[in-house]
Amino acid sequence: MDKLLTHSPILIIVIPLVVAFLTPLIGRAGGKARNVLVVASLAFVEFLVIILARDIYLNGIHIYTLGAASPELTLPGGAMVPIRIILEVDAMSIFMGIIWATVSLTAAIYSISHMASETGQNRFYALLLLMVAGTFGMMFAGDLFNLFVFLEIASISGAALIAFRTRFADAVEGGFKYIVISAVAGLIFLFGVGLLYAQYNSLNIGFLANAMQYSTLDKIALTLFLVALTIKTGMVPLHMWYPDSYTVAPANITAMLVITSHACMYAVFRVCFTLYGITLDPATVGWIVIIIGLLTMFVGVTMAVFQTDVMRFMSYHAISQMGYMWLGVGVGLAVLGNPGALATYGRAAISGGIFHILNHAMYKPLLFMTAGALYHRTSTRDLNKMGGLGHNMKFTLILYIIGTLSIAGIPPLNGFASKFLIYESVYQFNPILAVIAMLVSIITLASFTKAFQSAFTGPQLPEYKDVKEVPKSMLIGMGILAAGIIFTSIFPGLVLERIVYPATDALINQGAYINAIMGGGTP
Amino acid sequence: MEYIPLNFPFLAAALLVGVSFYIMIFKRNLIKLIMGIAILASGVNLFLVSLGYRAGGNAPIYTDVPEGPMVLPVPQALTLTSIVINVAVLALMLTMVIHIYRHTGSLDSEKSRKMKG
């Protein structure tokens, strides 16, 4: 058990990777065996993430040095520079890890029925597991180059999954857009990594943070990182690819892609807080992040209002919701250099942003999956062609309502808890920002009500008279997420205390991250 | 004068990146777009590998090593990894272009576009 815990950071990445290449082999034996293997491996990964998380909350940052005599040995033989590949998992990384493990598990369970009629399922699951491995790698990587490598693994498998249903022209188009954007963003990121390497001769985030001068070249590198990751996250004004790609992917994949976007967002926060930290001009960069967040929030929701394609409609809402996270974290970043303001509202703002990642990672995949359920039964994504589906799809209806109330921030649900935290803290920073955020929330509720009305209510349409409720595995997948939403709604304080505040403190506390690499480790 | 030959690879890398952005922004043919990305990748790879050059350094191969300092092989390793990743990306993009052409009969990015707004 102890060994399992010590090696868990690498196992979490390696298990999906190995199983990914096993699935085509096992798949020859039969679909059932393969499905069991995929779900079992993801469940095991979820278990590993949980024991690792528990250890991190108790004992602090977890380091794993690949190829070293012992995993904590970051500076072998008294070296001054960490030369090996190092995975560094702190409370923020594991926070993203918990989200990703849960969502990928539910998406895999959901796929069993949702993809049952497709051909080439062996390859589908292989790609799905590759994406799982790549995104975990992004969250755990302790150096910039591996961040890039895992980003590309996630992008390549993600693009292939978006275009998986190649019989549809739009699916291929969406996949192509995704891979083009990812390739360009990845290369811009790599250029920035090269600039930092040229100056400091290292790629390790902890080492770079320790040596950071914030020279002109560092500023250029920061710009390149921000541009690359903003593209990959899908923030306005670089969001054009986002609805196109997310609409056409199978719903379970869209649910997972939402979290890969969050992983890129995590990389932004990691770069701003941990890599540059206090050396970057926090007010300027903070305001840039805030403005991008506001723009994203507002443009996303206004574009969503007049969509008739249910997946496209939800994609624009996903864009809009990401603005809240950037707003919250941006406010925290803007006051990073001011300990007083950071303590009064900065920490709460960052926590609000991070808490919103968790909530969004539950209700948005749930909503995408309900959209997938509608598509599964009606074979259309057009809201105007649907109607009266509430008569036959009662469970989907209930799950949709839970998701809707949560995304709109209606009081008892978890969306309210995080949005309220953001409003409250942002108001102290600048009241106008909070007002815009509330306005966006109201438009969100309005447009979701409209979608609800056109899909579920009304008289039964003759063509959907024989529509049945979706299969069990899809309901189980959605049910797990809905259970998560309800749990967080009932105990928001517990969730904040146990996993959100540690993540916030891990972001703010740059010293601990550096110290885990640079301090100690020598025998 | 000694600096000019040392800086030359960086200028070449910048030129390649500039050309690639021109292609990606102004060309509408999807194959040309992919070529633009390939050129961008070459530019970044050239930049990375020229970071590892040290005048008078030896290759870090431990058999029959000549006298003198060895270079750290990290940039070379990065470049190789990046080349491999880009091969995969380019292959995937070309596959998708084949599918797009089958569906729409056109490689023009304006004509083969289905989704707007």
C-alpha cells in the first residue's frame, strides 16, 4: 500500500497509457471484456487519485523523480540543477486530478451505451484512454517540456475523438479545426519554453521560478505562454474553434474535452502563480486575465442565446462559464503583491474561481451528456425539432433540471455557492465586475429555460411517440455527476475547506512548490 | 564579427516562423495551411536545437570522447521529441483533410466550411 502511494503519480499516468494499447488486443476477445477493462482501469486510477489526494492533504506536496534511486531524490549527487523528469503533485494538481478522474470514469461508463452502435469501438476506447493519460500528465508535470508533450498527447487523441464519427462532414471539420489550433498553440508554447531554457538552462518549473528575473525575454515567454494557453482553453477572442469542435464530438467526449480545457486553464494559473509568481507585474497581468474573463463571459452568453443546436448552445455556455473562473482568479492575481488585500478578498476570489472549476466540471459534463441523451434518442441536435420529450425521458429531464439550476446559480445548488463567493470577493475589488458577472448569470438562466422548454415540455410529438428512456449505463454516468452536484450543494463548506482552500493556498504559496524541488532531496 | 554566424540560426528560425504565420493567415487552401504548420514546427525545432550549440563542445557520447567540455544533450532530446510529435500531428491533419475532401469535394477553407456563428 505504501509502495502504491509512493508510485501513484506515475501509475496514474501509466495505467491509462498501457491499457490504451491493450484495448485493441482485448477488444478482439469481445466488446464486453474490453468495456470491463476500460472501466476497471479508470476506477483503479480514481482510487489511486483519492489515496494520493488524501496523502497530499495530510503531508504536503508529492514529488516523483523518474529514474532516481528514490522518488524524492530531485537533486542527485549534490547537483544544483534538477536534471531528471520530475512529476510534482501539489494540492492544486490533485484538485484537477480528482475532477479529471471522476469525469473520465463517468464518460467511459456513459460511452458503453452511447457508442454501442458505432464501429471501431476498440480504437475509440484506446484514444479515450490516451486522452486520460495525456491530461493527467499535464496536471502532474513538474517541468514545462513535459507539460507540452502531454498537452500534445491530449490534443492529438482529442482531435481524433472529435472526428470519430467520420461519416458526418461537420465532425471531421470540427476535428480538423481542433488539431490545427492545438498544433499552433502547442508550437507557440514550445517557443516560449525554448526562450526560458535559453536563459536558465533548465525546464523544471520549480527551478525556473527560483531563478526568475522577469527580463524582457521572460516577458515575451510569458506572452507566448498566455497566448498559447488562451487559444487552447478557448477564451474570447480566440474561441472560434471551441463551439465548432465541441458541438460535433460525441457527447461523452465533449464532457471530457471540457476538462481538458480546464487543464489548459490550470496551466495558465500554474504559469502565472507558480512559474512567475510575484515577479510578474501582478496588477497588469491580473487585469489582462480579468478582462479576458469578462469578455469571455459576456460574448459566450450572448452568442449562446440564439443557438438552436443544443450542443452548440451548451458549448457557448461552457465558454461563458470559464470567464467566471478567470475573473475570480484574475482578481486574486491582481492583488498578489498586496498581502492585506489578498487576505481580505484575494484568497476568496481565487477560491471562488477554483471552486467554480469543480462545479463547472460536474454540471457542464452532465448537461452535455443530457444533450447526448437527447441526440441518442432523437438523432437530431436541433432544439426546434425536439419537443415533449419530458413525457418519455423522465430521468433525463430530472438530470437536465439539476444541471440547469446549477449552471444558473440558483441558491441551493453548488453553482450558486461558487458564484456567490466570486460576486462577494470581486465586489470588494471592483463593484462593476460583480454586476456584469450577475447579469451574465441571469442571461444564462433565461437561455437554459428556453432550451428546456423547447426540448422537454409541450405535447408529445408524433415522431417521438415511441422514444424510450436512455440505456442504464448512460443514466449511471449522468447519475454519478448529479450525485456529485447534490453532495457539493449540501456541503459546500466541507468541499471548500477540504479541497478548494488547499488548492488556493498551493497556488499562492510559490515558495513551497520551489522548496519541494530545490530544498532537500540530496542524500 | 564572431557573433554573426552564431546568431544566424536564430534569424533563420524567426524567418521560418514569420513565413508560417503569413501562410496560415492568408492562404485558404487546407494543404497549404498544413504546410504552414509544418514550417512553424521546423522554425521552432531549429530554434530549440540551435540553443544547444556551444562552440567547441563535444557530443555527449562517452566512448572515445575527445578532450574538452561536453554539451548538455537536453535541447537535442527536446527537438527529437518535438519532431516525433509533429509527425503525428501532420499525419492526423492530412487524414482529416482527406475526409474533408471526400465530404465536400473542396480544399478551400471557405467552401468546405459548414459551421458558422
